[in-house]
Amino acid sequence: MLRLVGPQVECLFDLGLPVEVPELPADLAAIDVLLADPALLEPVAAAWDADSRGRGRPSIPIERYVRLMVIKTRTGWGYETLLREVSDSLHLRRFCRIALTERVPDESTIRKLTRRLGADVIDEITRLVIGREVREKRFTARALRVDSTVVEADVRYPSDAALATDATRVLTREAKKLIGLAGAGARGVVDRSRSAGRKLRAIGRTVARRTGGAKTTVLRLTGEAGELVKQSVRETRRLATRLRERAHGRGARAKLAAARRLEELADRAEKIARQIDQRLAGQKISDRLVSMFDPDARPIRKGKLRAPTEFGYVFQFAEITENTRCGARGLLLPAATELGNPGEDTLLAITAQELERLGVAPRDVALDGGFNPGPTTTALPDAKRVFIAGRQSTGSRHTDRRLAKYRVGCEGRISHLKRRYGTRRARLKGHDGAQTTVGWSVLTYNLDTLAIRAA
């Protein structure tokens, strides 16, 4: 059962507290006022399953959940640390609308709600926050700066041999969990992870020797690891077929779900084996899989000295501000993103849709050199002055110089966002998990910006 608002926070014990205790710090007090609007919870009610809104075990109050996640994003705490600190702090309890006589929710409850609501709900709350500021004429968006960045997936460096080792280990582990559903006489998956691990370590020793024939040896060992993966895939598919054959009567749903899970993992492992074959044949690999556990992550080359290739997802951040001063701080739109490695112009079309949805038409636009004038003009036809670093721009030289300084501030904003709000690495798996992480960071950044403006 859905609960949007919780019970009264004040209780009899509050009468014995000092006068200063009920008063929130200035920043939390400003954010508390912004989150007090009940309209911000409407996206949650709209996304909740209609059949379970009025029946079942009651959820924790959604307003409490939102405030807990805002605190988590502002501080960078993990779920367990978050709830421990909130339980011990009178200020955080009052901000999160948790009375002294109530228990703080369990960390698993917050995790499940985060996965259940997803990124779309958080982005819709962000749109409501921005729309409210624009509608009430307290914020006039005159300028826009846009830049893209990579949000790294929580994966290790994906060499082919390491992926083969992961594939053999994962297939064996899942088969051991589910073989009991296949009945007596079912054949499982042979554990080849130790053999794959030995080949991975042999590759490391070969590369360290730096001999002339190291490349040939590495390719041979990598191919042998790929053959181990193919054998495990065949055995996994055989077990999945047996589970589907026995999926009748009691327990049929569990067997079908287990078969689907095995087939899904077998498809990923088969793709890893196919990538190894393509590498040995000298063929180009498109849409490369870099993790058995995060299949949406992709290799992205940005040309940075620190990390020429990053593994994760591309997000485009767009900040609307009231002026074109270099240090102007504004509001971030919900980040535009797509699977793979989309170009700047592709994501700019999504950003333009966000602007149109919010009814915002900035006059000045500042972009980096990755954008092209033609697609930019098409996506942002209402812009009067556009500056693209290193390319032809519209407007006077004086305006271009000012917009150039204004655009540099976008890089600082993204660096601040990653450093302060934990957007550098997505802890939740998959593209949806990365969107959820970024969505909470954008929402919290906007709340902090409005709190600063209110002060």
C-alpha cells in the first residue's frame, strides 16, 4: 500500500528538548521548504502500480524516502551509514520527518524503493522543481551551457581473458543454484573457472616478460579461454532446455524463470566468446560487451590523458542560468543519455526536447567543440547567439568572448557534480541504474542551488 505522507513528527518528548534542537540548519531549512510541496510526490503516485496502491503492507512514507535520498546524495554516504547517521542526529531526523519514537527504515527498504521507482520518477520530480521556479517567475532562463561526460560503470578493466574467467565462473555458480529444479539425473555445468584463471595469470606473466613472441602467446591463451567459455555455454543451454521441459505442474513458474536466467547469462557469455574469435581473426568489434554483470556498459574513448578509454555511459548535462557570467550557477535539466556511445548532436536533440517540455527558450547557448553548427541550429532554433568552441558561431565577437568564458564554467559544474554528489561512478548496475544515480545527483544539485538563492 502506498503512503505518500507520514504521521506527525512532533511528539511529547520534543517538549523537553532545548529550543535550538527543533531548528534546522539554514541549508536544510531551505531544502525542507522546497520539498514540502505535495505536488512533488505526484510522479511517485502515478508510477506506482494501481492494484497495490490501496492494499498490501504499507510502504514507508515517500516524503521520508525522498528526504533520505537527498541526504544520501549530499553527503555521499552508503545506505547503512546514511540510516545510522540519521538515527543518531536530531536535525536529520526532523528533516527526514522521522519522530523520536519511530525507528529509521531498514537499508534494504531504501534500496528496493530506489530500484522500484527508477530514473523516470526522479527526472519527473526534477522537472516539477524546475517548472515551479520558471512558472513563478523567480527564475528566468536566459542562457544555456551544455557538455557531456562519462559516468563510469562499477566494473574492472575488461580484458578478454578476464571476461572469459568471469563468464565460466558465473555460469557454474548459477547452474549450481538452479540444478535442483531440474530433477534427478540432470547434468550441470563443469567448473572451468580455475582453468580460465590459470590462463589469465599466464597471460600476465607473458606480458611481463616483454619478449618478442609475447603477442602470439597471449592470443593463443586468450583463444583457449574462449573455448572454455563455449563449452560452459553449451552445458548451460542444455540445463536451461531441461528446466523448460520439466516446467509443468507445481513449480513451473520457478523453472521457467530459472531457464530464462540461464539463457540470459549464456547469451552474454556467448557474446564474450564471439568477441574473442573476432579479435583472433583481426575483425572489428562493434557494441563490445565489457562486463557479465553490467551488460549495458560500453567502452568510450574521450582522448583524456588520465584514462583514454572509459567504461560506462555518456550523459549530457545542460544547465540553464539567468546570465552569462562565468560563475553563474543555475538549474540542471534531467541528463540526456542513450545506450552505447552517442554523439554530442544526438544527445542535444534530447536536451532540446527537455527545454521544450519545460517551456524554456534560452537566448544564449554555449557549447564545446564536439558539437556541429548545423545540428545545433536545428535543435535550438530559438537561440539568438550560439557559441561553439573552435567552430563558426553566431553573434558578435564580444558576445562570443563572453560566452566562451561562460562555457568554461560548465566543465567546473560537471566536475563539482561528480565530486560532490558521487556521479563519477554508478554504483547501481545497468543503464537504468546509472540514470537513477545521475537523476538523484541532478535533483540534489538543483535543490542546493535553490537553497543558496533563497539565502
